[in-house]
Amino acid sequence: MKNKPILEFAKIISGIFSNKEQALANPKKFAHIQIHIRPLFFKTFKCYAFYSEQRYQHDIWNPYRQSINKLSEKGNIFIISNH
């Protein structure tokens, strides 16, 4: 783990995110959703990888989108690919 900027970025994107303010401000246009991004074992994938799922706040036990995400870097740009 020599590359500190990519490690710091990986820490920033890990967590639980919500669009609650956006959904409350304009409920006709935006559903209230949560996005959970969990890091996966670095040694297993030999890269920074994450499990993510998106769900509606009113139906938290039934995510509507799940994916494995791989974080890489090209030059000074971080790239997250979905699998």
C-alpha cells in the first residue's frame, strides 16, 4: 500500500451515504435512498475493492442495486469500475 492518495480516497468513499436533504426538498423528483459502500479485503482482490448496494429508505432489506467496485488510478485520476 505505497500509494497514499488512493488509500485516502478509498477511506473517504467507504461508508453509508444518503440523499435525505435532496429527497425532502423535492420528493416528487427524488426518492430517499441510501448507498452502502464497504471495503473488501485488499489481499483477496489485489486492489482496492468494495461491495456496494443501493436501497430505498422505506425498504432497507431489499436493495435494488448491488455491485463489486474496483478502485484504480490512471495518472492523477481515480477510476471506480463496477462489476
